[in-house]
Amino acid sequence: MNRLRGLAPFWFFALALFVAACGGTKAKLEKLDRGATVLAFGDSLTFGTGANTGESYPAVLSQITGLKVVNAGVPGELSAEGLERLPGALDEAQPKLLILCHAGNDFLQKKDDAVAANNVRAMVQLAKSRGIGVVLLATPKPGIPPSVPKFYEDIAAQERIPIEDGVLKDVLFDQGLKSDFVHPNAKGYARVAEALEKLLKKSGAL
């Protein structure tokens, strides 16, 4: 009995690893048809602030994948506002896949991380309730170096969706890939698009 009790922490740890493996980079998506619509939803990082028209990550992702990627980025938007806007955006675009990149402005305005997490989770669940696949693109908090809140990883694991949680952090730590303190330049957005293409291939969407 004591021996079994001693094994309990091991099994708990193993179970936690298994649950985490169901989400993140190992999560799978349905294969997208060529020309399928993808909705890129978020704030200025999705809109492409800091680069010219046609250089945002959704535009580059469309070019390199052949998918129709709709740019639904609104600069300055908070996650609560995004949650309110998302149903209409989904109705209009009718996407097969949602790429969600949100909460950056919550961090800039020092909003509660728990509120941002709840809003991001609700957006993921809304899309999934409509049968739409979701990819989470994590936004780092500003800092030296930038850091990604753990709630993105937790949501990806709980909702069993793919996540790209490193590329924006890396881009915003590289002066050659930034247009200002919180936005990539054209090269930075291209790097984001390339990382997402790789994730879509790994998850089975491409």
C-alpha cells in the first residue's frame, strides 16, 4: 500500500504530461482544401501595424500557402472587445480555420491576466462550437526579454488546439525584425507567417 502511495506523484505527473500533449504543437487539425478561408483575428499584430499593405502576417501566409486568409485585425482592440466582435467576423468570413492572436493591448494597459485569459478562452470555445478549427498565436508581454503568459499554453492544452507561442516573442526581441517597441516590421511579419505555415503543416491542416 505504501509503495502504491509513493507512486501516486509519478502517475499524476505522467497524466499531466499526457493531457498537455493533447494540445499545443501536437494537436491536430482537419486538412484544409486549397483556397479554404482562414480568419486571422486579433489586434494590431494581425492588422500589420509597422509594415506596408500586403506585408502583414495574414497577407504573407496567404501568399505562401494558397489559402484565402482574411485579415480581421483591429489596432488597439482589447480582448473583451475582440470577444464581442468575433461572432460577426465569423458570420461574415465563414472560415474553416481561425488564427487567434489577442490580448496584447490588455498587457499594454496592465489589465488582469485572468480576464484576458477568460476572453481568449471564450473566443476559442466560440469558434469550436461552430465547428471551426483554431490555432492560437500567443502574444508576449513587453519586457526585456518579452515573456509569454502561461495561460496561452494552458488554453491550448485544455482545448486541444495547436499553439505557436515562440515566434512573436523571438521577433519582438530582435531589433532587426521590429518597427517599434511592440510591432514587427515586414521581415518580422514574414517570420510569423513562416512559423504558422510550419505549424499548419505539422498539425495536418496543410
